[in-house]
Amino acid sequence: MQNPLEAVLFDLDGTLLDTAPDFVYILNQLLAEYQKPALPSDIIRSTVSNGARALVSLAFEIDEDHADFPVLRARLLTLYTEHLAVATTPFPGIIDTLVFLAAKNIPWGIVTNKPKAYTTPLMERIKLEHQADVVICPEHVTQTKPHPEPLLLACKMLDCRPANTIYIGDHRRDIEAGRLAGMKTVAASYGYIHADDPVDSWNADHCVDSATKITAILECYL
């Protein structure tokens, strides 16, 4: 990155917001409805970034071809809609990072694979919707992460250069998308990391084990 930092983009679940507590609640509620035992929160937490399908597969040990899968997924999403942002909070250090960016007049945004139907109300309830300069969801693109299209669209909307943009995420696909877009990448190892996919194998430019350490990295590019 030869020129000053022009923008910072974040993944949503597991990077900007700790949504796992709500997913732990609703997935175990769904299991209870089927008279199945609850799962430990850490097991659910490591799967949250992979979405509702992965959570259903985890809880019921079935794949998407199973006859019950569509019904279970639909019920899980209904429960999530009813329990959206009840226990979700920004990760410690995120608000300070956003204040830092505002003070430096650096725009920031979200690029997520989370559908708009959940992203928009979630951001509203956390009171971050109007602070973000851009929010890119699957509905805005033809291909989602790890394809770089969503990140490149965010840059276009922010009128910034990908080479002068940093993308922060807690999943391999985030880092892959950022690298393909020509951005600097930061792996959020404090997020929802699966034990089978260690962060140090993602080839990110930087790695932080706490969101409180993001600002120090950003300062290196000012």
C-alpha cells in the first residue's frame, strides 16, 4: 500500500459484531423443540461464520440433501428473526476503531455474506447502520465471498482504490476475497475460527487476536 489508507472494510459476524450468543440461543432452542440435547456454546460459536446451513448440519448431523433440512433451516431463520440482536454486541475495541476512523475522516463499511434481510435490522438495532458508509450483502452482487466482487463493489461505491483499502475478516474466505481484490488483509483471530482451519494458514497480511489491536495496524498505513 503505497498511498495513505482510503477505506476500511469489515466482515460482519465474528469480526465487527459478536452475534454468536444469539445463534447459540436459537440453535439450542431449535434442538429443544426436537427433544435433542443442547450443544456447547464454543462448538456453535466456531460454526457461526458458515451460516444457517452449517448450523443446521452441525446440530442435526445431516446434510442439505436430507428431507428435513429445508424445514429445519426455515425454522432456525424464523427463530433468528425473532431473536435478532438480543445479545449481540460489537467486539471490544470495535467502537474505538470506528471512532478512530471517523477522526481521521476514513470511510468504513461492511462486506458480508449475511443476507440483507438480517443485516439491515441487525445494524439498525446495534445503531451502526447510519455510521457505515457502505454495506454490501449477497443481494448486491452476482458472486459472494470468497469472490472479490463484493469488495470491489464496496470500493466503487466509496470511490476508493482497492490497493489503499484494508479488509478485516474472521474466515479464510474473507482473506481470500481481500487478496483477490488487491487489498491488504487482517485476519480477526478473535472471531469464529474453526479448529480445522488455523488462521496462520490464511496468508493474511496481519492477524489480531483482539479488535483492540486493529487501530495500531491502521496507523501503520496512514
